[in-house]
Amino acid sequence: MIRFFLFLIGFGFSVIGFIYIILYLNYLTIGYSFIEYIKFILGRGECYFAFIGIILLAISILKKERT
């Protein structure tokens, strides 16, 4: 049951984080280079939700059940 909730929380965090990462892609059209874009993404707190979500998803999928 905990794995299911961990999966849902991880999925939600991933969606939130990747939405912000996609929204910030507009900075590439106004003249930012790709390296500046990556530095900007790493400096924004809401973009870390994507990485935290992927870690939670991996934990929930790869964790073994106790029997």
C-alpha cells in the first residue's frame, strides 16, 4: 500500500517538475543558450520536483515486498 502512495506522489512530483521545465523552454527562444538554460533550471526550486519524483518512482517500483 505504501508503494502505491509513493508511486502516486512520485508521479505527481514528476508532472509538476516537468511542466515547469517545459514552460522554461521559452527562454531558449529569447536568446538563452542551452548551457544558460540548464544553469537556470538547476537554480529553480520547482524544477527539482521532477528529479525528486523520478527518485520516488524508482524507489516504489524497485522496492521489494516483505513476505
